[in-house]
Amino acid sequence: MDEQKKSEHSVTRRDVVMAMLSGHTYRQIMAKFGKRPKYVKRWVKRYQETGKTNDAPRPWQPKKLSPAH
């Protein structure tokens, strides 16, 4: 995923989580952001557990190597 798409995706998650935490209903969030309740619940739960809105680590993805200096 390129950086621009990743950034847009993260902003959307943050916006969805903040909307949920500020009292919006699942129906309102679905209408505004086009996200399903199961994803909103998952993202809010992850935010409450970790304080982060980014993706959870994927154990099957290889670690990225840093560029050689």
C-alpha cells in the first residue's frame, strides 16, 4: 500500500473512532463514512486497548528492512 493510501486509510479510522467516542451512533457513522458496524466496533475496541487507530500487526507479513547506510 503506498503512503498516500495508507495515510488516507488511517485518517478515516481515526475519524470513525473519534465520531464513535463522541457519541455518534453506528447508523450515523455508516451514513457519514460508509463503514460497517463490525469494523467500527473493532477499531474502537483496538483504540480502547492500545490508544492507536492504525492497523494491528500482521504476524504473517515479513518485517521491513531498513535501508543500508
